[in-house]
Amino acid sequence: MILAEVDPRHATWLTGTIAYTLATVACAGAGIRAGKARGWWWAMAALAAALTIDLQTNYRFYLSGLLSGIARDGHWYDGRRPIQAAFLAAGGLAGIMLTAWLLWGVRRHGWPLRLGLFGTALGAALFLLDVVSLHQVDEILNATVGRIMAIGIGWVVAATFLTAGAWGAARQNRRRY
């Protein structure tokens, strides 16, 4: 379906795909070794896999189109920008609060899990920003830096936090055995 539309030579798509595939594998490896935090790592592996699949299917654009259709059906499409901005602000605030609460809640599990959760939250924020598709935000995400769009750099940063956390968790738990 959508797979034919994805240009595999596109540096942004390829970069994001590689980054999240590595993050998925790293989180699954940490899930195998993580002891008490095993469930957290498997959940983060599932979310990283979902983001990898999204990069292949462009599901976020389907969701964005669905939201635009709802706005058209509700006859408020032309005035959607303030609603999009309010949704991004509310989602951002809720995301920051949820992330802070989760980071505080897992503080006894060590830095790797906190780093992984931060990377997961950053990836979820990029997904939300792309789905809501506020034009001013899209201009920033779609700006090119070299041959890669800014969102691709964001994906790499988020996946790097996640992968580094997973690697740290696997290393910590390897020493305990």
C-alpha cells in the first residue's frame, strides 16, 4: 500500500528507520537482561518498533489526514490553527508532566532506564508534532540540515537516548550475574 510511496534513498527516512530499528533491538536486549525493569524495556521496544513501522507505512500522515477530515466535517477546518496550537500545548504539557512523573517513579532503577524513557518521550513528542501538522511546526520539522530533514535529526537523537539507555541497562545487568 504505502510502502511503494516511500523512497528508500531518502536520507531522512533511511536515517530514522536505521535509528529506530537499532533502538528496538537494543531495548529487546535490555528486556532480556533487565531484571526488575524488564517490562519497561519491552514496552519501550514495542514503542520503538511501532515508530519503525510508522516510518515504513506513514501511519502518522493517515492520522493527520483523519484529523483534518474531522475538522472539515465539523466545519472548523479553516479555523483549526488555534485548536492545533492548543492541542500541542496541552499535549506538550501533559507529556512533560507524564515524563517527569515516570522519571521520578523509576529513579531507583538507575540512569539507563531514565535515559531510555526520555528518548521514548522525545520520540512520542516528534510523532505528536508530525500528526498535529501545524504549519509553523511543519516548516521547522521539514527544514533540511544538509541532506536530512530536521525531524530525521530528532529521530536520531531520540533513538540514541533510547539505545544508549538500553545498552547501559544491558551492561549494568551483565555485571550483576
